[in-house]
Amino acid sequence: MDYKELHFVEIDSTNKYLKDNYLSLDNFTIASTDYQSKGKGRNDRIWLSNKGENLMFSLLIKDSYLINLGGYLSLVAAISISKVLEDQFHLKDVSIKWPNDIYLNGEKVCGILLEGQLPHYLVIGIGINVNQITFIGEYRINPTSIKLATHKEANINDFKRVVFDYLIKNMERVKQNKDQFLEYFDKHNYLKDKQVSFILNSKEQIGIVKGVDDHFNLLINYENKEISVNSGEINLIKEIL
Ligand code: BTN
């Protein structure tokens, strides 16, 4: 299956572009850009990225089977990017922080924002720090980039092709066997066996992350029971040694 790329030198937000135009665009249209003037992050945060130094794009999903997978698609996206980082750059310490941040050596290298309108479409927005080495401004989690980890400049166009290729192939694979991605996630689950705080019945609670279920809900050991958490903020409080 093919994709179609629309590249913008500058745009407000590639997620917004696809959301505004989804009716006239095909499934697997990718909007990419060198610079976003209003890049959107999760939970109404902004996504900051220097012009031309990073990869920013959004993928439009109109296939109804894929739309029904909902948040599971951001796992497929996170796994695709992680695998590119491992395969192309031979990076070792790549992990996925549930639900969909990618960490390199414990710092954030990629963020994913899933938006859409069910049952019509989904947009998966992805920002990957590639060649940026200074990060000015406030970041909740320390940012890093591929260049900071490899000490080499990456060719963004070559990288982009490989990322799109892995991503679209995995979108096809998930239709054949949805659960094949869970094993990879388990091996790259940044939160596994770590203590986290989470909100249950409007109260902050503390538990230990065990894994995810097949709907990609986080499984937490809490007061000797296993509970599943499907959204909201999970804050890492400290690692269990
Ligand atoms: C996060 O908060 O970690 C998610 C960040 C997602 C950023 C990407 S960059 C391309 C796409 N367009 C946007 O406006 N946001 C996403």
C-alpha cells in the first residue's frame, strides 16, 4: 500500500492541516513540514522544533479497521519509529514511554499526538528530534535528538523515507495480526517495573507498572490487585531497583 506526501516549507500544524482537510484527502496522506508555527503537543502543550533540523509530519487514517484500533495505532507508530532508530542508527537504549513518547537514553526524542473524529478519521502526528542539539524553552521531560546520541548529522530526507516506509508497512501488518507488536513493546516498555502515580477515582495513587493488555491499557499493580489504566497522565515517581 502506498502513501502520498504533501510537504510544506512552513505551516501552522500538520495535524491541523489534515484535520481541516480530511474530507478531500485519501487514506495514508502524509503532511510533512520543515517548520510549524503552532506545533501541537499532547495535553494542549506546544511542540517546539527548530526550522529544518527535525522531522515533523502527520499521517491521515481513513481505513475503518485502523480507525477502530484507536490508541493502539499510536503504539504501532511508536514501535515503527523505535525500530528505525535501532535499525538505522544502531541505537541501543531506545524505549517507549506509555502511551507514546520515545526515549533515547532516558530522554525524549520523539512525541506522538493522536487526534481525530470517530468513526471518520484519525491523524497520527509525529515529531522526531533529528539534528537539533540545543533546546531553549521549558520542557517537562529532558529532550534529546538523534544527533546528540550519535554525534553525527543525519540526512533528514533519507531518514524520512525510511520512517514512512516502516510506518506504512506496520499499518498494513497490524491489519493481519494486531497482537504481534505487544512483544516488542514489552521489551521496550520504559515504565516496566517502575513506580508511577496515577489518578483513580479522582485521587492520586501509587502502583507498579507490569505491562499492557491487548487493548494497550497500562496494567498496574496496586494494593495487590492488577488494574488497567487507559488514559490520563502517568507520572514516573521513582525507579524500583
Ligand atoms: C507530544 O506532546 O509529545 C506530542 C508531540 C507531537 C508533535 C507532532 S509534530 C507533527 C504533528 N503536528 C503537530 O502540530 N503536532 C504533531
